[in-house]
Amino acid sequence: MMAKLLSELASVKDVIAGSEEELFVVNKLRSYLEEMGIHSNLNPVDVLSWRDLECEISGFHCICLPPIRSYEVHGLLTNDLSNCGGKVLITSTTNFPDNVWVLYNLAVETGAEAVVFYDEYPGRYRRIVVTGVWSYSLGRGDYPPIPAVHMRYEDGIKLMKLVGSYVDLRCRTEVRLGTGYNVEAFIGGRRESEVLVSAHHDRWLTGFRDNLIGTYTLMKIAERATRSNLKHTLRLVSFTAEEFGNPTLSPWYWSYGSREYARKSDLSNVEFVVNLDTACKEPVRINATGPEIGKYFVKYSPINYVYEGFDHAYTDGLTFSSMGIPTVTLQNLRDIDEVYHTDLDTWYDAELITDSLADWIINSINDFELEKLEFQEYRRVLENSLGEEFKWFIDKVKGVVSVDKLSRIFREVSKELVKPVLIGSYKDLNKDLTTLLAPHAFVINNLRKGIRTEDVVLVLDNEVLRCPAGGCDEVIEKYTNYVNSILHRIISHLGC
């Protein structure tokens, strides 16, 4: 039965939020759950649904990059990014595929008429979202200002021979408002407390690793849960619009479906979240809301893992950790760059890894008890991150002995102070987002040590933390006051 489900799910590609393909997938998931006697709900989400209909440049096939609209361009082909104003730029992608958007933005700044990307690896097409703005904020955005398309490496090398000649680019897409669906199911436990396990079912192109394998693992967890004496109620959710779908075209274009789910759902009983996104090989990478929950989770691992630290900014896990809910994400995002968002991300025999992940998650959630967390690791991380500047808060936390109160303190700290950041500049081709505890304190501590760091971009807030020449004392005072205001609010709110 599971093999048939996997075959059926893999039979469709470009499972885009709001598409017929998505409806096919969510109905298959529901049917499979119902065969196991598990009732499920479809929670509708208003989405912007984008589809690539046709793409061609001077006789070569290409694919359109989301969410560009339909264009026809006649222009002079160039491979010079610094001098592409009024021309069609052709350029290779990078070995860090998501940074296609950086090259696109640079071309927009230079005044290009269109951008043609050819892949760094042969034999594949790749979809990466482009925006045209230097931001990852949650604010309202707009459609990309010029067309962007992707072609295979070997076709790109052939097209490069036309540099200096005029080319014709035709890109036809469909963009419409539609409805995506989060699939939700509950499996009752002995307690009202809940553990939420999630994956996302939308995917670009074939998308086996990102993230058909996550959806498949979710169904294996459901199957095992029906045979288990669960302590906590298990809430299983498969999200729409993780890749794209926000009707406001927010520059933070991913994880929209999970944010809408969290906004509309009652999560008051959820004590723990496990999120699956590209978890496809050993060692699987683990990110967690804090070291205590990470340390708890990995002790149940039947396979090799690498513990990376705080939340992963590119996944649905951040949706829940930013609410203060203890969250673990299992992923292999940087291990699949060669096939990431390509038509070569196809089926392979993943039964062993998915079985191991399902067993791991069932065992960890069945044994989860808040009282088993001592928060010693989190205390140490908090002390190292905040430093001497905020010792008064550390001393307060050290004096708290109640596990329940410690848990609430660290939920508030996670919600208020753990932030996705970019250290450096958006224009750096090989920069990845990371997650810091108290980024303002990170800057303060480095300045106290005489270390001048690169800019720290608070990406969701579109704010840059920096130390201008000759103004470090004022910056330290400003950032110290900001962090203190948050820490005092946490202490006051919890009555510590």
C-alpha cells in the first residue's frame, strides 16, 4: 500500500500551491489516511498560484522562473553582468543554487532587459524564485521587474555562441489567485497535550527530496502511530505553499502555508513540533529551537546525524519556533544542491531512511516529558550569547528551579530574541541565512572584544545592525537598551 502511494505521489510534478496537481496529491493523502482509519481535514489557504506554460529563446527550450509574468523580449545577448543595461544577460548559476536571485537582482540594478541562466551542472532544469529586491522581509512585494529563465548547461554553452547577436525570448506563464490546502489529521493519545509533526507537499518539478520524501515519511509515521499506544495526541500536517504562494508577494516567499496554518489554528496544546524537509540521507541534519530540545531529540536517533544548532531559516520549522514552541527540523538542504529544485530530483529507494526517521520520531514523541528537560544547556547558551552586558537576566534565570517556569522563560526568549539573520551582504553570492540568539547582543559582545563584524541583517525586519566608524559607544548603548527592554518584558510577564 505504501509503495503504491509513493508511486502515485511521484507521478505528478510541479505540485504548485493552488494547482490541480496539488489537489490530486492532497486527495491521495486523505484517501491513504482514511484507509488507516484516520480522519483528516483540508484547511483551505488563499494562494497565488503560478504556472510555467511556455519558454523558448532563439530555438532553445528553457523554463520560466517563478513568479515572473508573460514576456516577449528582443535584445542583444551579453555575458557581461557589469555592462548588461538594455541587453539580455546570459550567465551561469552558482554552486549555491538559491543565490540565483542575487545574480538576478544585480542584473536588474544594471538595467538588463532579461536574464537567461544556464545550470552549473549538465542535464537539468532548475526553478528558483526571483524577486528583484534586496530583502527577505515579510512585507508586501511585487512581481519581478524583468523576465528570468533557466536552461540546461549544454544548451547554455551553445547559446553563448550568440553573444553579440540579437535573440528572441518568449516566456508565457499563468498567475492567478487560487486555493491551496493544508492536510491535517489527529491521532488520539492518552493526554490532551499534542505533538505536531509536519512536512510540505508542494514542490518544484520532480521534487522527490524536496519534499515528497517528507510527505512519504509523514504517512509512515501515521501508519506506525495507529499501532502505538501514544502518550500525546499526534497532529500530522502536510503544508501547502512552502515553496511559494503568498498573494502579497512577500520577499520572504517561502513557508507561507505553515504561517497561515499557525495563524488560523489553535496551537495552545502543542508542546513539541517535528518538521521534515529534505531529510533524505545520512547524516541527517538537525536544527532545534534550543539545545535542550535538540539534545533530547537526538538521543533517540537510530541513524547518523549532525546537530547544527538553532532553527533553520529556510523551513516551516521557523514558523513554530518563532512562536516559542519547541521545534526540531530534520533536513539535508545543503547536501542536495546538485539536484535541488531540478527535474533530476527523482525517485530512489528511500525506504530505509524513511523507516528510520519514522521510528525515530515515534519513539521521541512517545517519551516526551517537559519534566525531563533540565534546561542546563540552554542556560549555558543563554549566558554565552548575552554575555556580561545582561548578567542580571542570567542571574534571574539561574535562580529559577521550576521546570515549568524555565520552559516558559525559554519559550519567550525563543519568540522574542531568536532571529534569522544574514551576516554580511545580500550581494555576497555564497552567503546563507543563519539563526542567532539575540543578534543585538552578538554585535555588542564583538564590539566589547574589539571585533568589528560584518553587517548583521535582521532579515524579517529588514533592519541592519552595524557599527559606524567612531560611533561604537552610541551603538552599544542603543542595542543594550533594546535587549534590556525585551528581557525586562519577559521577566515581568512571567512574574520572575
